[in-house]
Amino acid sequence: MTLNDTAKYLIHADITADGVVERSDVVGAIFGQTEGLLGDDLEIHDLQQSSKVGRIDVEIASQAGQSTGTVTVASSMDKVETAVLAAALETIERVGPCRATLEISRIEDTRAAARREVVSRARDLLSTAFDETVLSSDELLDQVRESVRVEDITEYEGYPAGPRVAGGDAIIVVEGRADVLQLLKYGIKNAIAVEGTNVPEAVAELTNERTTTAFLDGDRGGELIMKELAQVGEIDSVAFAPAGRSVEDLSREEVTEALREKVSYQAMVEEGPHEAVAATDGSARPAPDGHAETPGEGARASVEPTIDEGADRPADTDDESGVEASVEPEPESLREHAEAVIGEGTGMVRLLDGEFRELANAPTEDAFETVRDAGKPPHAMVLDGDLSQRVLDVAAQRGVSQAIARERGQYTKRPTSVRIRTFEELVGPA
């Protein structure tokens, strides 16, 4: 509704007519049936000409042969004159050919309405418009530490690395940039990332020259990186994050514990990665002599690991013949789910729990609703499509820790609680 800038009051009225009438019929009745009623000084037409009365706004609709609606009149007159005008409107008995009643519901002070809008807007501005907040001591220290570790990160042959990788005697190989940053946060400055399961040549050559510890995620992807590292380079020791978790998510104590309990690569080959990951709290178990190996203690492996990728999965058998059935095994890791959903081009989104069991499966276009309405908060999401800002936001709200998508979207804000990787970053280029 358009009002003049000097209006002080709004007269609100309800109107009912026994028949079908339109807005023009109601306005005509107001002018016609109040004409001469209040004298020349309060003639509505003249009051409009002098801007003492604003536009008469009518909203009316008809149903089942009866019309109902509302009438709003703006007034810049004083209270007494406005009340007299409102009372005059109630004298209307007909609209067009139909009997009608008009009843004043309230007279609103526009200044009170404006004050309510000011209060509401001020409340919004207080919560959203101020970009400077007072930080607690802990938050201030965390920001300083964050800025320092970001400044400390460097590159080695184009790959994220700590500042001591280039000149040190020992290195720690991790999966991604976030892992390097996490270790920098805890003062470990000799980590380098392979950025996927395809170990780059530069990192492989570096492992031949330095004492090397592989510190990997506690999932199938970590095992595959270890296997390829052994094929293209040399590993002295191996440590894993607890089962189902990533290096970038570990606390200082968990990182220290995992590195303390690393095993020599030779022991890992003999024992098998599944057993090592399952040991203790999910970190790599100590070497057979009961001591934690240091990067210089383990002898370099002279043979490649012999990992039976299906050893942990019980085979389905036919009840009568005992012959193994050709049932496709369920994915057991984030990588396997990504290959099943994105690698196969299914056009689906899949939600997983902390043990990478499927919680929900739906078409990609329903990703937002699927995440929002998931009965159990998902740990991970695999999306065969672009990860949009809208889906990323609801994923962060529901507690998703890892998101694997065919492609990233364009983000104006990126939640730090969600680790985002493309299919190529997780699995490697086809």
C-alpha cells in the first residue's frame, strides 16, 4: 500500500457485501455515501486534495455469492478528526446494488508501527551487521596459531609441505593439504601431502632420499596410498589414524599417540594393514618387539606388500553346494562408496554413518532434502554432481564431516567442519 509521508494514522475496516462487488464499487460507495455527511471541512474528496487523507486502499474477494475484504485509509489529521472520519465510514449500507456493512477494526498510529519496524531492524543489525566481535583469550590464541601455521606451509615440487621438508633428513607423508596444516598446528613441520591416491613422482623420489614415515587416514584410502608408496618409493615406518578417521581430524594427543605407535614397514607387510589398523584404539600397533619404531630404526622394505584386498570380507556361499556366490560385496570405505556412486555415474547422493554404512540414498537433485531430513546425523556424504553452497550449508548444520563430490561448487563461505574432496582427489584421475 502506498501512503503519503505525513500520514499519522491508518484506519482499518472490514467490509462485507451480499453479492459480487469490486474495488471500484467500494471506493465509489465511500465517496458517495459520505458526501455532505460531515460538512465541507471533512469532505473526503477535499481532504484528499489537501493531502489530509491518503489513498483509499481496498482488498476484496468474492466467494459463494458474497464479497468480503478490508479497507485502509491513511489520515494526517488529528485524533478527533480521524475518529470522526472513521465513524462516518461505518454509515455505509450499500456497495453498488448490494447490501453491505463496513466496520472499523482499529485505528493504528503509524509512528508506533514505525517504531516496531525500527526495533525489529535494530535487532537484526545487532546480530548480523557488526563484523568485529570480541574474542576470548583462547579464540585469540587460536587465531594467532592458525595464521602462523598457514604462513608456515610451503610447497615442495608443487605439493603442500611443511618448511622442513626441503632440507630435513626425515619426512612424514600424508594424504592432503589439511593433514599438513594439522601437523603444523602441533609443531610437526616435515610433512608432505600426496594429494590423492596417485603418489606423485616428486614425492616418490623424496622417499628414496629421506627416512620416511607414512601417516595415513584410517580407511581404505589410507591403505591404498601405503600400497602405492611402497611400489613407487620406499617407506621406513607406517602410522594410521584411528579406524574411520582422518589425520586432519586428530587432536594433538591422538597425533602423538599414533606416531609413537608406528610400526616398521616390514612389520606391516608381515602383519597386514587390517590387523595394524585394528590394534589398540585404531592406530598402528607397535612392532613385534613391543617398542615403537623411530623413523631411523626400521629397515627399508626389500619387497612390496602383498595385500589381499578381499581378505577381510567373508565370502557368500551357496547353502547346498558351498560354492562361492557371485554377490557384489557392500562398500566398506569412503573410497569404495565414491567409486560405486560417482565412479559409476549413478546421479545419486549417498549418506554414510561413522563406519561407512549407508544411511540414505537418493537422486542428486534431492540432496538438500535428503541431508536435512536424515533420521540419523550422517558422518559422510558422497554426491555424483556439483556440491552447491546450499547443500554444503545443510551438510555442515547436520554434522557431516566429509563430503565427496564429482565437482566443487563456487562458495562464498566454506564451513571448516566439513572436509570437501572431489572424486579425483580421493580416487585419482581416471
